[in-house]
Amino acid sequence: MGMAWLWWLGIALVFGIAEMLLLTLVLIMFAGGALAAALAALLGVPLWGQVLTMAVVSALLLAALRPWLLRNWRRRTPLVETNVAGYVGRTAVVVVPVDAAGGRVKLTGQVWTARTEAGVVVPAGASVRVVQIDGATAVVVPLEAG
């Protein structure tokens, strides 16, 4: 029978630990395939059959289980925007009057270059909402009074 099943168990463990670090829901499918290969090794299947078992089970898990897991994970876990995407929707204070050509706003404690849509001018001291980040420029709209 040999010790091949232990090697497959070790491979499954490595994939499981890597999945915990990366959270991709891909490596855990390979871990499942490695566990199936360990079972095949325990049953006396030759090495080529063990490798085939891992490949087939991993592919089936990736095709069938991963999409379902992702759907349910995203339904229960709110998406948290990071980096500049997290600035969209925040309010800022105008430091230098902002128009379509440019200006400056204070956003999250930092001064950003800013612009508005054509025809809108926002005076210094007014509050604005960030609607888009275009490169290093915040595209803003004035907040409605009240």
C-alpha cells in the first residue's frame, strides 16, 4: 500500500493552509482533490490513477462547488471598497474654489485636486460629495443645502 496517501495528505494540508492565507476558494478545491487522491492511494490505485483522481475531483469541485460558495459568500459578506474606490461617496470640503477646470478639496485629511462637471462652480468652504476618482483628481458635486 505504501506511504503515498501520506504525501497526498501533506499536499492537501499545504493547499488548505495556503487557502486560509489567500481566501480565493480555489486552493481548497485542490485540497479536496488531494484528499480524494489520498483515499485512492489507500485503496491501492496506482500513481497515475491517484493523479487523475486529484485532477478530476479538483475540476469538479471548481466547476460545481466554487460558484455556489462564491454566490453565498458575497450575499452574506458586504463588499468593502478599498483604495481610491473607497473615496467615492464621501464628503469633502472645498479648499480652493472648484470648477470644471480644477480646484482643491480636503478629503479624508488630505488635499486633492478636484473638478466638477461643466458649468458648476463650488466656492471655498462648501461641502461636496465625491462621485468619481479620475486619476489623482476627485470629481465632485455640491451637496444640496439642508
